[in-house]
Amino acid sequence: MLLRKTALVLALATAALLASAATATAAPASPVPATAAPTAPLAAAAANPVIVVGGLSGIAVAYEPIAARLRADGYRTFIYQLPGLGLGDIPTSARAFAGYVNQVRASTGAATVDVVAHSEGGLVSRYYLKRLGGTATVGRYVSLGTPQYGTYVANIVAFLGLGSCAGVVACQQMTIGSAFLADLNAGDDTPGAVRYTTIRTLQDELVRPTGNAAVNDGATNVLIQAYCPLRVVGHLGLVLDGTAYTIVRGALVDGPVRPNCLAL
């Protein structure tokens, strides 16, 4: 029964991914900046700019809800859509992201930025931090449902006879035990002086086991249901859910983990 349910979820996720790839030419050609709210609180306006990093097949507009929350709280907010919708090589996407970080720093005059990354975007960002010198330009890293140690939803594609992730390179790299993840997770998970926070949910249908969305070596790893056991949040819901956002907001000010379980 579990296998059939997993297969169904995978089929739906694969269909959505292929549909997004088919419409990729209609997506914005470059990351979409979100301007700061004119009534931004002074503290947030003076804080690091925040880059929201999208995930696999995630077009920029899908991240407007969380960007809007950040703008309302006064943050200078930018959205980074992964090159090719994240279907290609993750290190290559990370190198492109490095250039984008420098663009944001140049346009805002900020020495460092904070990163809020969803799904594959968290791996792209972590590779930038660990392998491309990004720890010098990032103050805080917050991931939402990122398969830091892989997901068996990627592994099961081959089991279903669809080949190695249907030829999607990023999917292959997110497979548990992949060479990419072995390299990324070798040694220190949390290099530099960056403050690392991971956020995960028990109902994540694409990151399995859900514990693989956490990292080691001093990160703050937050399971939403450990604080709000009745809160139901799916993989895509992590960028829409009010409770998840209260955790993000706390992480951006180095505050304690105090989720609002009733937040909309």
C-alpha cells in the first residue's frame, strides 16, 4: 500500500515537473526582484537583503506569497528562479546563483545577504556556501523541505522502470547515495559563520524520509509538527504556510524557535 501511494505521488510530481519543463520558455528569463515595501520597519530595512531561492520546476511567481510576507515585514526581497527550472546539474546552478548573489549585493550595497531556499534551492545554496566560497557573502541560510541527504522518491523512479530519474540530472543528484550528495555532505554540513536553519514537515510527500531534510553540525533543525502537532503542511505548502513563515521570520532575526501554530 505504501509503495502504491509513493508511486502515485511520484507520478504526479513527475507529471508536474514535465509540464513545467514544457512551459519553461514562458517563464521569466531571469530572477525576479521584489521591491521592499515603502512602509518597511527600520530594523528590517537595514537588515540583509533576502533571496528566496526556488526549487525544482518552481517558476518565480510561485514564490511570490513568501516574498510578499517578507516585503510586508520590511525586507528587501529577491526571488531566484533556478536556471532551466532546476532540471540540470546542481553545481552549475550554484555557480549561476553565485553571480546572482553578487548582483544583489551590488544593487543594494549590502555586504551579505540572507537566503531562504525551498527544496532543490536549498542544495544549490548549500553547494554555493560549501564549495564556492559563499560563506563570505551569506549571513543566514534557511531551507524549506530540502532533501539535504536525498529522498527515496527520487530513487523509486528507477524501480518503476522510468530510467534514472527520467533523465533529469537534478533528480539523479537528489537520489539517496548519489555522488553529488556524498560530496556535499562530506565533512562539515554547516561551514563558516553562517547561521543555518532547516524547516521540515511530516507531510512532505517529496522528501522521504523527512529526517533527510535536516543537517548536522550545529544547525537549528525545526520539525513543524514537533511544535504544532495538528498542523498539516505539504512540500509546496512550506512556502505558503503561515506557521512555517513564523519560523522563517524568527530565523532571520536569530530568534528562538517559537512557531505560531495558528498563523494563516
